Amino acid sequence: MLSHAPWERVFYALVAILLGITGGLGNALFSANLPTIQGQMGLTTSEAAWLTGAYVTFSMTANLLLFKFRQQYGMRLFTEISLGLYALLCLLHLVLGSAQSLLWLRGASGFAAAACTSLATLYMLQSMPRVYVLKMLVLGVGVSQLATPLAWLLSPSLLDHGQWHNLYWFEAGLALMSFAAVVLLKLPAGAQFKAFEKRDFISIALLVPGIGLLVAVLVQGTTRWWFDAPELAWMLIGAMALLFSGLYFEHHRSNPLLHTRWFTQGATIRFVIGAIVLRFLTTEQSYGVVGMLRTLGMGPDQMQPLFGVIFAGMLLGMLLSALSFDIEHAGTQLLAALVLLGLATWLDFGRTSLDRPADFYLSQFLLALGSGIFMGPLMLTGVVQGLKNGPSHMLTAILTISMTQSLGGLAGAALLGTFQAQRTQAYSVALSQQINPAEPQVAQRLQLQQQALASQITDPTLRAAQGTAQLAQVVRREAQVRAWNDVFRVVALVAAVYLAWSLFEAARARRASRLAAVRSAQHTAETTPEVGTDGAAGPDNDDMPPEPEARAGPAPVPATR
């Protein structure tokens, strides 16, 4: 962290924002417009799921290469390679326009996202003096979070004047701009040394395919259904075999990529659980609210104002976290984020098919505020937890954070999707059993629907069949809305349970700290008089024999302890 001129610091901050947005906006644009892309390119639901899996796999495992590559060759070279490849594949996909080229593009997008997120943090550190290093770390980590609401704000304008091509022109432009910014405004050179070992590539060859297979099971489970696709079982078996082999190999290395013994510590286990739960709670927005509004027929145009509110909440949360952050209060910020996430899910109880995006403004603002607060403290808490065991654990801590956030999001969407599908089926059966054409209200509803279709369908039989089909669609929609309410209830329950556990752990830690302080004070009080008596001995003590060594008192404790 060198001393820069004020104008240079401004440009470092701007490049950090550009890199952070570039790293997350490509996949956010794809996710926001997935139904449109899927329809225009003729993709099935299963094929679209593979695209999501490719992005997550490469973004999660890129740090296995990134950390040591930066140590040996420098961060800028890695970023130039990843951004150049990303921009090239964007342009290639515009020419080919096939599902295969899109799959490669999504993988390159994930690879570039990992590099851009790390580089955005390093550039943000150069934008302020060293005294503000923790605040800049929070901002650098949090910038990429703004990409998701920003994608929903930009999507309608990008698709107004063309098909999916505009999205990838935009992705390619961002990648090229980031590439130029990194080349023109360089980071200060860091110390470089030989970091890679031959055994590193054996670990990478085992862990990356294992993680890829696990991701494939999570993204395909709700699409093909867990018990109806035997290939999912074989993929899960392969993932377990590869991951176990890779971790066993790492466990017995003298200089491993992943320090497996770190994961057996109680503090690490609590950190991993907390990171996964916090990421799980945010899926209430990315999966629950978006899924429900799509069920009600809302598209990016209708949800654009809602994501404007989400963008404002996330930006405010990130700024509040950065301004008030220090290591001592990281736990307090995480607790505040947890309360906000739980309150947001509680506010979403009792939704109906009449709700529209405006009805979610308050709950989603609070959820976005909590999301903006927790990411920076979570990242730094994990890094500090890893550095307690030495600098060699830095890569393990970074990979742990990346995997908990990526797998937490995927597992959350898979679990909630499975639960929502089951509840939808149960509600559909229950509601269908209540519909009897002989009942006056049902008969009147069918008659009104047939009258509305009279100008379009002249055949009475077809008109009656169409009216019955429309009533069945209404039943299905109401069943889905009830299922989404159950999803919100489950997320709120998880938030409440984890909040109670966190408060219990915090109280126990404070009690243990007070007991340790009391014992230290008692120990000091017991040893001080004994030392004073020895020192105040009179002349008669010269004739006294020395005390046996076994009876010697403990050494005096300094007051600072």
C-alpha cells in the first residue's frame, strides 16, 4: 500500500468498482433473464441448469489456482488472462450462438468473477491510506454484491432493442473495459516467489471435478427430481470419491493447499455453519421472492422498481458496515445482519396471489440491508480465524468462504425448491378435491369463464373444456402461492433458531471471559502477598533454613495479565 496522489486514489476506487461489477454482472444478467434466454435459444430446463452449474464450479474452484498464481506470477497477469478469455468467449458466443459456446462462456465468466472479486479488493485498498484498510476491505468485498440488483435494473433496457445478443455485447464490453483498466492503472508490484508444487496439480485434478459433480447434483436435482434420475446418484458417488481422495491426499501433505485439520476446530465449525446459514437466508430473496413473483406473471419490467429498492438497501448496508467496522465489532454486525434477515422473512408471511412487487418493498429493503452488512465482516472473520494458525492457512480460509457462499446458495435453492414442489403438489391435491362442478359457486365460476370465451371459441364443448382448464390453472397458482408462504416460514424458522443459538454462544463466551478474568485476578491476589513477605524478611530470617523447592510459590503475575 504505497502513498498515492489524491487523483490516483480516486481512479483506484473507480477501477475497483468496475472490476467488482464486471465480476458479478455477467452471471446476474444471465440469471435475471434466464427464462428469456432459455426460450430464445430453445434450451430445456435441464440444459439451462448446466449453465448455472458451470459458472458456480469455476468461480468456486478458481481460488485453488488464483492464490498461488498471484504469489508466483502476480495478480495482474492472472486477471489479464481470465478477462481476455472471458471477452473472447463473449464475442465467440455472439458469432456461434449455440448452447455449447454458452456453456464455455458461463464457465469463463465464473473463472473471471473470482479474479475480478479479488482484484477489486486489492484496488480498493489503494484508494485510501493504510489506516482505513479494514473499511476498504469491506467495500472491496461488497462491491460485487451490487451486481445482482443492478442486473435487474439494466435488463429491460438491454432487451428492449434486441434479443439475448445485447446481453453478451454488454458482457464483452465490460470485460474489455476492465482489461484496459487493469493494464493502464497497475497495482503496486508485490513480492513474487515460487509457490506451485507438482503435488498441487494432483489435488486440483481431484478436487475440481469432485466439486463440479457435486454442483451438478444440486442444480439438476429439482429439475430431474432426486429419485427419478439414476445418473444423479452416480454423479454423487463420483463426487464423494473424488473429494474424499483429494482431501485424504491433502491431509497427508507437508505443505497442503487445504489444511484439513483446521476444519476439526470448534471455532472453524461454528464459522462454517454461520456462513452457510447466512447465505441460506439470502436465498429468500434470490429464489423465494423472485420465484413467487414469476409465478404470478411478473417479469423484469414489473420487478425493476423492487430491485431499485434492493439496490439502495444493499448499498446502504455496505456503507454502514464499512463506516462502523472493526475486528472487535465484527460479531455485532453479523448479529445485526441476522436479525434483519430474519425480520424480512417474517414480514413475508401471508402473501397472496394479489400481491405485487410494491408489496415487498419493506421486507426486501431490510433483507438487502442485512445482505450488505454481513459479507465484509464474514470475510474478515474467516480470514482472521485462518490466520490464527499462520499465513499458510490463508488459502484454506479463502476457499472456505468461497465454498460456503456458493454451495450455501445452491444448496439453499435446491432444498427450498424441493420443499416448494412438494408443498405445491400437496396443496394442489387438497384444492382440487374441493372443486365440485355441482356446487353453485364452482358452477357459477365455470359459467363466467365460458361466457368470457364465447367470442373466441364457438364450440360449446371446447369452450367448457377451456373454462375447466383455466380454473385448474387458477388452482395450481393458488397452490404455488401457499407453497411459497411455507418456504418463507421455513426460512424464518431457520433464522430464529440460528439467532437463538448465536445469542446462547455469545452469552457463554462472555461468561467464560468473565470467569477467566476473575481467576486471573484471584491468582494475582494470592501471589502478591507471598512475594511481599519474602521481600520484607528481617535479619532473623538469615538463620532460618530455606524452604523446600516443592513449597515455593508460583512466580508473580504481571498486572497486565
